[in-house]
Amino acid sequence: GQYDWGAWVPNTPCSMRQPPPTCKGETTMQQIMESLPDIRQSCIQMAITWHLGRRQPDMVPLRQNTDEYFVEEKAMQQIQEFQRELETIERQIDERNSALELKYEYLKPTNIENSVTI
């Protein structure tokens, strides 16, 4: 997700070499280019974005809990209901994607981490 958007540095420049424009509609392409990060800084930004946005090797998907934090019956029922809802969402996304040339995978529950691993 983040890399797809942030790898194109003008979308999310990590720094600017010039102050931002103060008047709307008066900025030239030269001013924009002079304000964007240089190639070195752009490469660093892309590398950091790739590392932070890639799927981690120890990633646990949203539906899968590896630890047993809740053992009470009511809590377990809520967890099971939530997991069923996530399964429904996953099926709906798969159905929509079946007709698309470019699949939208970002919010599929199996692609969302159960917790942050950074």
C-alpha cells in the first residue's frame, strides 16, 4: 500500500528544498522541480517506504490470533463473530476482484496485520 503511493516521490516528498508556494495558481514546473528532493534523498525515501510497507516475514493476518488472551465464553463468541464478519468481507472483496483486471488487495483481511510488527 504505502510503497505504491509513496514510491512516486512527488506524491509524498519526504523533504522540500524550497519553501512551499504562498500563492495558489502561480507555481511553475521549474519551482516544483527545484523544491522536490534530490535523487539521493528520493532513493532513500523509496527504500524506507519499501522496507516499512512490505509484508513482514512474521506477519500474522487479522483473523488469526496466535495468543490466547481471552478464554471467557462471551469473549470467545465475540471473537468468532468478528472472524466470521472478516470472512464475509474477504469473500466480498474476492467477488469484486474477480471482474477487475487490477485487483484491489489492500483491505482484504488476510492482507492486514493483526498487530504492527515494525
